[in-house]
Amino acid sequence: MSDSLEAQPPELPGVAHAPTHKIINYIRKVIPVILEDGNDDLSALDAVLEDKNTQEWVKKFISDAGCPALLVQRAALREEEEEGEEKEIVTYSVSNEVVYVPGKMSSVVILKKGPVVEAEKNIPSQLRMISFSEGSAFETLHAYVSSAMAPFFKSFVKETGKSDRYLSFCSQ
């Protein structure tokens, strides 16, 4: 596993990194919205965000150019209570490694646009979000590429008039 918390991240000279607590606060705001957690009790998310390992992974994500992604996963398990009612037990996990986990799992991958997350810039403007839910990884990949990335890229090429440059690049 490449999640070594021992390795020191390479420093970029003259760039102040965003404070860890700012990224954690941002995650705390966006994850429930993206993962549609209708549960008002976010204690499971809060617990994982307060965990020392999570904070180290977030710190590595912020400052290490070799760590482009942060994965936040939400798992929900339904259990029957004594009265016959169902209770949902929610757990979260955070990692620097993007992996597929079978079963009832929803995930958000947070990607950096640059090599580090800078203190002087707006946090949302430096990040990209991709959500994954249960189901086939092939279908998810196909949906993202065919329904979002390809039309976006074709529109970009058309708007910028850079079709010759991009078509020659793609044919190499």
C-alpha cells in the first residue's frame, strides 16, 4: 500500500499550503451533499475527519505533489431493531488511494488541479470532485467519458478553434 504517512512531502518553494483544518471543513460541508446523506446525524463523518490518520492523509493530499487524490467513502448498513424497525448504520473512511470496493458504497474522489492546495487561493477553485456509487466500474467509466468528458472536450475544441493542434496530438 502506498499510503505511507512516514514519507515527507516534497516542498514547492514560496508556496504556502492550505491549512489542514480548511480542507477538512470543506470536506465536512460538501460530502453530505454529494453523497446525499439525508441523515442529520453526521457524527460518523465528524469522527473520521477528527481521526489522526485522516488528518495526516489530508495533510499529505494538500502538500504532496505526488498525491493527487483523496478518497472519501460512505457505507450504510441496515439493521433491524427489536421493534421490527430498520436502523441505518453509516460509516466513513478516508484514504489517499483510490480503490474500488464492492457492495453498498458511495465514494467521492477529490482531485487537486495543481501540485499542491495553496493557502492564498479559494479552496473549491483548486479541487475537482468525482462521485462513484455502487455498480459496475465499467458502466461508471463509460458514463463519465461518453456523457461528460467527450462532449466537454469536443465543445472546448470547437470553441477555442484548437482542433488541428488537438487532433494532431491525439493521432500520435
